[in-house]
Amino acid sequence: DTAVSQTPKYLVTQMGNDKSIKCEQNLGHDTMYWYKQDSKKFLKIMFSYNNKELIINETVPNRFSPKSPDKAHLNLHINSLELGDSAVYFCASSQGADEQFFGPGTRLTVL
Amino acid sequence: DQQVKQNSPSLSVQEGRISILNCDYTNSMFDYFLWYKKYPAEGPTFLISISSIKDKNEDGRFTVFLNKSAKHLSLHIVPSQPGDSAVYFCAAWGNSNYQLIWGAGTKLIIKP
């Protein structure tokens, strides 16, 4: 049983396109996150949702829009993709401030 | 402005020996620290944590030490095994911003 799952695992697309990455957790956690791992391998928080409410929104271009239809899902939609958006995106979940459980990552390549 | 620093990008250790991974932080408000392990093409997985009220936490082969005055923590793995080869991330939690702050990671290579 996969605790935190993301789809797709790989995403290759052209500049200017719009794409979505889906995340689901079956751990019953109340908090979900999106991270971006850049070329220097830093893990940077993008968004955090607690019980479907946005609680962290770091300085991310507004082309990135998270959507949480319910506590178990946090999807990431990206409009007008740019070359610099190429990265690995990780979804994670936690129960409050406890340890975070990560999905396998989505490698996004923008051509 | 890196609040959590892992100054060694990589570390190579002989199998069976002790691996010591280091992490420094700048924010004295951090009160909870975690180590994560990451294999290629997988998400990070939680390894061990320590609260700021403690100076040591042990779990099997893994021990984390916290020196609050030096704002330094370290992860000791003994004995090191080939399966320990991975990237190790240090992360700190501060209640003021409700998010984990991550270091850049240290790639540990265990040589046979």
C-alpha cells in the first residue's frame, strides 16, 4: 500500500503548456505539502495545506496553483510552463508537525 | 539565506566503520530536528529526530546528537552498511513559520 502517491512520475512537455501533478495520501494526515527540488538539490517548500486550507504559500509564481479537493488530495497545476520549472516535485503529508512522508517525486522536464 | 547547512556535499566511508554526517543551523528558535534519507528516484524517508530538550537520540545503528550552544547536530551511523549509501538531509522545524527548513543534503557512499 503506497502511503503517498504522485502521478505522473515523469512529465515531459513544451514551454507554454499547462500541466497538473496529482498527489494522494492514505495515511489520514491533515497536512499536505508541495516541495520543489531544484538543480542544486535543495528541497524548497512551495505550498502547505492543513485540512484543505492553504497555510504556507512561499514566493512561488502565480502560474502555480495548488488545489485540495479533500484532506487526502493536493494537486498542483502549473500554467504557461517555463524552462526554469524543470525540477523534481515532491508531495508530502504529515499529521501536524510530525515527520513528513514523501511521495516518489515527479520529474518535470520543460523543453 | 540558508538557515540549515550541510557543508559536506559528499562523504565516503568504509563498510563497517562509523559514518558521521554534520548539520549546522542559524536559527535558535528551531526546536525539533529531523534526518531524512533519500535514494535516487525516490522521495525522502524519515530516519530519526531529536527535540531541542534532548542532546541525544538513538535508534538502532543511528544516533543523533544535538549541541544547542554550537547550533550543531550530527548523525552517527555505526556500523555503516552498503544499504546506507544515500543522500541524507537534515531538517529543522520552527513553530514560528510552521514549516521544515531543509539542508542541501550530504551524499553518503559506503565502500565495500
